[in-house]
Amino acid sequence: MITEEDKNTMITEEDKNLSYLLDNLAAQLREGLSNLYLSGRRLAPVRARKASPSLDKSSAYADQSRIRMMRLVRNLEENAVLLRTETLTREIYDIVGLVSDICEESADLVAYLGVKLTFSCMEQCHTCAISPEHIRQLLYHLISNAMKHASKPGHVRVSLRFPRPPREILLSVEDDGNGIPEEELPMLFEWSRRPRGVKDFAHGMGLGLDICKRIAEKHGGTLSVESKPGKGSVFTMRIPDEPEKNILFRQPGFAEKNAGIHPSLLMLSDALPWEAFLIKNQL
């Protein structure tokens, strides 16, 4: 008998074909973006941008578009990997430190929107079996999504909880925006089924929440949303808090393809204004 969890991790022929298509598309886009990066650095070197605020400003607009395209390429690559991967290799990792570091590194960038980013957790450290690079991607996507929908000025709240029983990890990202209409909630995590009225396609293909859902499921968990119009939204990843004795350590070696761009600037780029792309934020 095939369980619901098995269905979430099964790889279909359609998934394999889509994965191949996304990989090829991403590779072609990445090659073009590399040329744009090199041209931009020749036309506006770092030293020249530091010395000329006007040059820095005009270059920031160009970098905003380029880095947003880099983020899109990352999303295509990430979705391609998840489509052809049944399970994620996990390691014992301090998830509190991981989430705390991301929030601390992102807070100044989020502030460009007039939005405050805070993190809360009752524990200082909690080691568990996760794929840290994928949890990192999930959190960035959820923060970016919350930034786009939060009030201006507003507040994005990230929280981490470990309820027992059962042994679970709950990672939540909450915004104080306008909320999501009830009729749109069932299709929110499936970008291919989303109605035209759903508004987060301004700087991408709407892949972020679909990626988050796949990451949660491949950790044996779920991604859910609670939202009411006028009262904001809360997205929650719920995954098992796996006992350490059942997990093998993995070898380090996850390589970020960020072309020298800080991960926070890259992964939040679709929600950030041009000021965030001044040269001081890229060094």
C-alpha cells in the first residue's frame, strides 16, 4: 500500500522530464548572466562606484535586475533537483543557530522596506537531523514572501518551536499584511495551478512556495498556511524532530552558486528596493 508520505517522494516520468527542462533552461540563463556580470564590472568597477554616488545608483538598478534573475536561476535549479530527488541527505545540525544567523544577516536588508524582522525561540541550541542547505532555502523564500506582503512599515516574525509530544520542529514566518483570500489558499503551493489573481509573480515564476513545500515533504513533513484577509499570514513548516542515532553524518561540500553575492541579498532580492543593491551591500 502506498502511503501519503510515499506519494510525496515518488519520482514520476513527468517530474524527470520537467527536471531536465529546468536544468537546461537554468544553465543557459546562468551563462548569459555571467557575461552581464563581467560587463557590469568593467563598465562600473567597485572603486569607481565607491567614489561616485550617481554611478553607484545607476549600477544598483542594473544589479537589482541581474541579481533577481540570478535568484530565478537558483529557483529553477533547486526545483529541478527536488523533482528528481526522493529523499534529502541530512546531517546533525543546530537549527536554532541556522535560523538565527539568517535572520540576523537579513534584518538590515529587510529594513530597506520599512519592515522589522525578528526571531524568537525558547532554546539557545537544538541539534536535529536536517538538510541545512535546504532549510536555509526554505526560510529565505518564506521571509522574502512575507516581506512582499507585510505592511509598510510592518513586522515579519520568525519563530522556532519544538513541541513534545510528538517530537516535531515547527518553523513559522508571519507577516502583518492584508492576508490571502480563502479561495486562493488551496492552490498557493502549486505554481502551475495558481490563478492569475495571485500576486507574487512580479519578479519570478512563483516557484518559491512550491520549492518550500517540496523541501518540507522531503523532510517527512508539511508546509501549511493560516491566513485571513486583513490579518496577515503565517506559514509553518512542520517536520519530525528525528533522533540523532538514526541519522548518518554527511560529508560537507554543498557549493553555493552565488557569484560572490551574499546569500541574503540574492535570496531576498525579489522583495528588495534598488537601494539594497548599492555596492556597500555587495561587498
